[in-house]
Amino acid sequence: MSPDLRQLYDEHAPALFAFLLNFTRREADARDTLQELFLKLIARPQLLTGVQNTRAFLLRLAHRLAIDTHRRSTVREAAIERAAAEPVALFHSATDPDEGAFRSALAEALAELPAEQRAVVHLKLWEQMTFAEIAEALDIPANTAASRYRYGIDKLQALLRPLYEELR
Amino acid sequence: MNEFERKLSQQIFRPPPADLRATLFGASPLAAASAPPALWTWRDWFWPSPQAWGALAALWVVFVVQQWDHRPPRSPEGAALRGLSAVVQWSNSELTSPESTPSAELRAEDTTLLAFHSSQELHHALDSLH
């Protein structure tokens, strides 16, 4: 086993898990996808050969695998089971109650966005990727990435404005 | 990035499950339990555009089926040659045994031959048999 993969895991797994958790909204799917991604890399480390931006490459791979996982689980599970699933805890628990309330509200607001819009918002806000990088990672045009981000942020702002204004 | 976006970006996500790293890289990693790593699989080859490859395969199937349906019928030349061969055989047998007569099948093939070919073509075909 290559020790580089352990290092790769330590460097990128938190960001990948955060993206997957936010994108899939299901902890089991996020975990399975992250596991599948690293098993792929363990089996075929040459996939990383020549990759310049490792984080962007891994996020792109994670996105594709998450879509595959989602398709499989949609077939496998009844829709009613999906609807009954408990809301996922996205963020670290905060010591400050106000901050905790804001994180809970943000998690709920993110759930209101369509998955692909949420993916763009996540990559822009939490990975600081450019629209060109997001476009490449998600296989969409850069303009689409930009407009999805704008719609997503506007919706989050509308949903969170009262709480956000209160906390300022 | 405005103040609201900055506020959002400062929120910290939960880390991956602690046991996942051990599962992947621990004493008995999942990778070790799985099949030996393949350098190349069909799925990897088809991965970039499985639909495009599927469509191409379907197109080939349609093409082959069409070719099969529109294949040319057996050529009259081939039938004529078979008839000629039968005539030659019969002629040989006539030479060795003058009493013998051609069977009904040979007569029929002979008739077909004469009906479809001029004498020039017949000679040409006979030459080619020799």
C-alpha cells in the first residue's frame, strides 16, 4: 500500500466528505462514496498520474461517484423511506448557541436548494474554486456554474436573512 | 465575496467518520480483501461515454441485420456451373457406358443450363471447368 494514499486521505478526505455530505444529504451515501473513491485509488493509484490539481480531480471523481451512488440507491430504496430519513447534521456543533442556531438554519436552507445548485455553492464557498474550475469539476459550462451559484446564494440569503441580520 | 458569503464560508463541516480511515488503511484494509487490482477493466474503457458506445454497438447490430436481410440471392452463374458439372459427369459416364441415361435430376439441371446460357457462354464455362 502506498503511504502517499494515506497522506492523500488526510489532506483531502475532510473536504471530500463535506462536499459529499452536502451534495447527497445522506451520511451513508457520503461515507460509501468516499470509501469507494479511495478504494478506486488504492486499486489504481496510476489514476493520479499527471493530475495537476489533486483536490479538483478528487472532487470531480467524488461528484461522479455520488451521482452513481444516488442512482443505485434510488432504485434500491422506496421513496417513502427516503422522505422519512432524518435531517443530516452537516456542520460541527458550535459552542455558541447563536452560532449553533445559524448552522442549523444554514443546513436546512442548503437542503432547499437543488442538488446541482448546492454542489456549485459548496465548491465556490467552501473550496474557493473559480467558476471555470467548478465547471470542469461538474461537467457544466462556466456560465451555468455562475448562474447556479447566483440563484443558490440569493435563495440562501432570502432564507437566512432574518437570522443573519439578528446575529450581526 | 460579500459579508454574507464570507459568513457562510466560515462554517466548518463535520469530519469524515473516524473509522473510515482505519477501514481503508488499517491492519486488514478492505482493499486487501478485494480482488487483486486490475490494471484495466471494461468499465474504465467505457466510462467516459457509455451511452455513446452503446449507441455505436446498437448501430452495428442494425447494420449487420440489414446486411443479412439484403444479402444477394445465390447467383445463376453458380447454378449453371453446378449444372455444367453434372453434364460433364453424365457425358463421361456416357462415354464409358453408352447404355446409361441421365437421371431425372441431371436432365432437369441440363434443361436449366440450356435455357439460361448461350452456346458461347456454355463453351466458356466448359473451358473454365477444364
